[in-house]
Amino acid sequence: MEIKYISKTISINLEKLHLRYVPQVEPLHLYNNDMSLKNSPHLEMLHLIGMYGFDWDRIENSRYGQILQHKHIMGVGGYEKKDILDNLSKAWRTHSSIATRGLRDGKKVIVLNKPFWKTRFGHKEKGIKGMEIWKGVWICAAAYYLGIKEVKGRIAKDAYPGSKIKGTFEEMYKGIEGIFDE
């Protein structure tokens, strides 16, 4: 396992959360050099879907669409049009569920106390800070979009800080130069 839990289920302030930064894969300029949830392309995407539905032209030209196109060009799998629309459909269902039934028990949100690529590989990019969403990014984004201030979840930490062990990311990011380097 890549992480170790350091808390039981607790309330987590959404204002403090950031998306995971992966060097070479996440084009920081498309995040405006700010990986915070409140600045995320995920929120922008929920707004676009709410306003226009699943309009492919708008999706493709959004920051979210541009980031996924970049990942596809980099060789990361799962970013074909069908995959993107399937993922966004699930994200919208998450939003709709939270909007109608509220948040659930918090078992699906996991937050790292420090950014993974900093702790594991020693990356030092400016703007990469704060607590990082490990699992449940669309739950967090939908809750924030709906004006909810906190979600239930667990805090974890890198199980092997400084080790440079690639773990589950080795296959996902194979062939991308510099991704695991400082």
C-alpha cells in the first residue's frame, strides 16, 4: 500500500485541499500554478456541465479537457473521448447524489497530509503544497461546488517517504521522462 492512515474518519475542510500534482503530467499553467481544489478544473467542469450539459466542444476546450489532452499526448492511458465522457458522467452522478441526498459516511475520501510527489520523490515545485486529495476528488469537487464546507474522510501519509519507490504509478506513467526525478 502506498499510504498509511493517520486518522479515523474526520471532517475535512475543503478549502485546505489540493489536487495531486504529477510532474510532467500535470501542466501547472492550466491550473494557474495553483493546485487547490477551489481553483480546480473539476469545479469549472461541474459548472460547464450544469450550464450546458455534456457539450463536447465546451468540454474539449475547457481547462479540464486541455489537461486530459496533455495527459493523452504524454502517453497516459484512459483519456479517449469515450473515457472522458464516461468519467464526467460519473462525476455528474456524484454531484446529483450529493445534491439530493447529501454526503455519505466518508469512506471514499482519503487525503494525504502532504503532497505525494514531494514526500516520495522530493519534488519542490512552488505552489505544490497543502493537503492533497488521494481518493475522492469528484466527491470533494461536487461538495465544494454545492457550497458544502467539509466532507468526512480519512487523513493518510506516504508510507515510504523519500524512498522513490514508484509503486502503483510505475505502470501508469512508464515512458514519461522526468516524472520520478527531482
